[in-house]
Amino acid sequence: MSVTWYECKVKYRKMDEVSGMQKVKTEPFLVDAISYTEAESRITQEMSVYLSDSDEINITNIKVANYAEIHPFENSDRWFKSKVSLIAFDEESGKERKTNQYLLVQANDVKEAYENTESVMKDSMGEYTIPAIAESPVMDVFPYFSGEESELERLEKFTALKNSVPVTDEEE
């Protein structure tokens, strides 16, 4: 099943670690959702955990993120956008063809992000290169499922929501 990631820019009050005062920040977060409406609902729910009752959030933008895959790694605190070029040989034209895809990889620095990207791609059948890795502004990623048994209720809600999408039959 393919996953659609939505990048949600959220404006909220956050404690500044340097000055110790609360400042208004706008930061991007990723959520796994079926639609823009669900993405808005999920980011509001996920962010409510970090806010007090008097604090509010303002969602300034929601867009579909262009990540092919998201790869969290333990003991890492930053997210990096890895550009991976898949190389295929086109037999008709006799030329190499590159297809780019972007991975979001968690790491502590660029070197570790490169190593993590290599470990993710090690089982790929085709050739590839990693032409670019840059730190991403994404603060956190909220997947729909983390694989824990306690998420059975969320899985049931997801399945019901997915099955409620109308299906159009094309008959000629």
C-alpha cells in the first residue's frame, strides 16, 4: 500500500532554548494521511500533546510531500533529504536514464545520513547514485502506524475510512 505524506507547516508558541522565553515559531511536520482534511486533523491531534490548554496552533500550509520513502533511525535527532538517482539502461535508445527520488532519512549529521541512505539502498536490485544530501527543515514525522499492537484501534479506523472512499465503476 502506498503512503501519502503531507507536509504541514504549523505556527505555535515554543520555548526558545537559548533565551528561555516563549517565541512564535512556524515549523514543518510530516503526517501520513489519506487526504488534506485528514492531514489537518492528524497534525492538530499530534501537536495537541505538546501544547498546554491555553496554547493554540495555526496550520499555515499543507502540501503533499515528494518523499518516496521515510526512514527513521534510532539515536538520531535530525532529518535529511537524500536525492537518489536510479540508473536504468534504455535498450531502445542505447542510453542510460536516471530517475530521481527523494528519501527522508534520520541521522545526526550528513555523513551518517549518507551511510543510512546507503544501508537503506543496499538491497536494491539496480544501480543508483546519491548526488545530494541536505538537512531538512522537517521537525518530526508522524506515521499512521508504528507497528505497535496498541494501534489496533487506529488500524480499524483507518480501514473503515479507506473503505468509505467511493469507488467509481467504469462500464462501457
